[in-house]
Amino acid sequence: NNELERVFVPLRASVNGYEVRRIQVIMRAQEIAENVTRRATVAKKEDASYLLGCEVPVASADGLVRGRIDVVLASGNGPVLRDYKSGSIFEKGPRRLTQLKEAYETQLRIYAGLYFYTTGVWPSRLEVIPLFGPPQEVAFNKEGCQRLVEEARSILMEMNEAIEDANGYPLRLQKRLAQPSP
């Protein structure tokens, strides 16, 4: 049971429920593979165009903030944005309740804002898709998503300004951007 030797132990011998997990991973991989065949196509709904498919590129109006949405699916209510995660998607929240990781919620809300800037259409739903278990819906509002995109844009501009102001002096840049704790 030496930690260094753990890499030599076959997963089926060291992971509880290995066979069940292996089958779940294969099924999720098949689902993703089926979506890959739908590369960024344009759909029309009520005089609006929106992008569908995998790895859908999105950007802010000025093109500074960009992203790639894992999957955008069509639904009767409009596009559904999905982001696939391979690790744990939950964290302990207030009063030690389990909740979806805040970073994942923020990421999807930014994607929603970027999707709107790219297509002019708001998604109907945002989902985090874990390797195991059901999709987790992320609540959002349009103003909040637009605010997050603007905050990301502002942070990017600040970072670029700091790099420019450093004028080739790495220590000056380090003092402005990096503040590591002991």
C-alpha cells in the first residue's frame, strides 16, 4: 500500500465499483461523441438564428472575452448550453450543505452572456453535466450574465494594462499581479 506503488495496481482492483463506473464512462463518452457530429450549425426560430453543436465559439461584442461552449442543444424553448465536467461538481456551501461549485455556475453564466452577444438569442437553460449522475441546472438572469461578461472584460483590460505598465520589468509586474501567501 505504498503511495508510490499505487500506480502499478490495476484500477479494477483499487477502485470501488470499477465495472459500473467503466460502463457509465463509456455511455457518457458515446453521448458526447453523438453530439460531436453536430458541429456548430445554425438553427432558425422566430426570425432568430442560433448556433448548435459542440465546441461552439462565442465572444463579447468587442471580441475581447471569448469562450467555447462544450455543447449547445436545441429544445422547444430555445438553446440549452451544456458544460461537461470530469471531476466532482459539488462543494460544501453555507451550513455545510452540498451545492454546485460556484466557479462552474459563473462559467456557464458568462457563456450565456457570450452566447447572447454572439447570436442575439438567450439560452433557455444552462446545465453542468457530471461524469456520473444527472445534469445540474444553473439558474441565471440576463442582467447578471451581462454583468459577469463586463467584469471579465474589465479584469482582462486591467491585466493587459498592468503588463503594459511594467514596461519590461518583471518584478514590477509580479508585485502588481502576484500576491502569493506564505
